[in-house]
Amino acid sequence: MGALGLIGGGLMGTAIIKGLLKQGYPAAEIYVADPDPSRRQHLAELGVETFADHQGMLTALTRREADGVLLAVKPQNVPESLAGLNLAGLPLLSIVAGYKIAALEALLPAKTKVLRAMPNTPALIGAGITALALGAQSGTKEQAWAERVLSSLGQVVLVPEKLMDAVTGLSGSGPGYVYLFIEALIDGGVLAGLPRALARELAVATVLGSARMVAETGEHPAVLRDMVTSPGGTTIAGLHALEEAGFSGQVMKAVLAAAERSRALGGEN
């Protein structure tokens, strides 16, 4: 891989840098622009080149054999971050939540190759899943480059951009639902008489192991649920209580609500 430029060195940008470094990517080939001195100091400790000015970073980047630029800023900072930038024909991969490819293209020189990605927070430990969408100007070369960069965060799936709001509702926001469920399991264990530390250990291991069962067996979750649900047993009693409260429907409503919110935010750019 050639040199990589990053506009924004926040949590997700830093996660990508650390993931790439673990994969053996040379730190000297990573160029990061961020206006925050403390962020630049932290990034410099990783061995990467840091810049306060976006165009200054791009000018230095294009002196090397570069592959592309990653945009990792807050949505409200996108117009300012891209204003007047000369990408020198390099593709731009955006991980900015809710910002559509067409809106990014409108801020850049004509025919700029733009790609859009939606990672989720488990990416911070290399266990995420990222959806990638290609702009009209991007092809297999840009896709392969983006997938190599994003694989530092975990899995990568290719989707049409029209599905990005649904992706946001499920995998982008999904960790929040899972964390709430884990918290509820812990509190349920405490309510049933368990010490909190033990309840936490049991809840985390149960969720982690159950997810691995789905991933590694390839079975439908309903099949695995049936395996643990004995007639007249404890699990069916617990499942009955959940369904009486509308558990499945409420989770589906949460995904839909988040997707609709993503769609609304996307309409603002």
C-alpha cells in the first residue's frame, strides 16, 4: 500500500491508524491533519506524520506515492474541512456519519472519486463491521484500497448507498442496543440475588458466547434458541416474559427509528 492521508485524528481515525500499524503498515507512510495540538501530540507518539493544516498534509502526501485520503471529522465540520482542498486526483474515503456521497462530491473538484463507509464502535478494538458504498466515479481499484484500509477495523461489507441508513440503524447504532441489553442482564442477575461483579461476568460471557454460536455454527438464531428452550423449563418462562413486554417488536422499532433518524440527518447535507 502507498501513503495514506487522514483529515481528522479523532477516535475512529486513531483506531484505523492503530489497526493499520498492527498489520505492519509503516507509520512513516501515514499523514494526519488535525487542528487539535493534543491530538497531534498523541498521534505523533504513534510515529505518524502530523499536520495542523489540511492542505499542508495533502501537499506533503502527494510528494509520496499515495493511495488516498480518509475523511474522519464531525459532520458539521465537513464543509470547512474540504473547502478549497486539492486532492491531486486521490480518492476520498469518508467515514462521516450521515454525509452522502453526492454532498461530498459537491464540495470537491469534479470527478473526484468518493467512497463512503459506516463503521461501528467495536471497530475501536478491531472487532467492528463496516459497510462500504462506492460513488459513481469509483471502481474496483478504489474499492480494493478502501477495503484494505477498513479491514483494520474488522469486517467489511459492500452495500449500495441507498442502504446506508438501514445499516446505521442496525450495525451503526446496534452496539448501543446490545450494551443496554447487557446492562439489563446484569441488573436482572442482581435482582435475582447475584453479586454485581459475578452478574457482569456471567452476562458478558453469555452474550459473547451466544454471538459466537450464531457466527460459527451458521444456524438461524431461532434454531439455537430452540436448543436451549425445554418444554416447561426456565428459558421458555423467561422468553414468555420478554415477548409479553413486546421485546422483539421493540428491538425492530429501535432499528427503524435509528434508520429514520439517519435518513433525516442525511437530508440536511
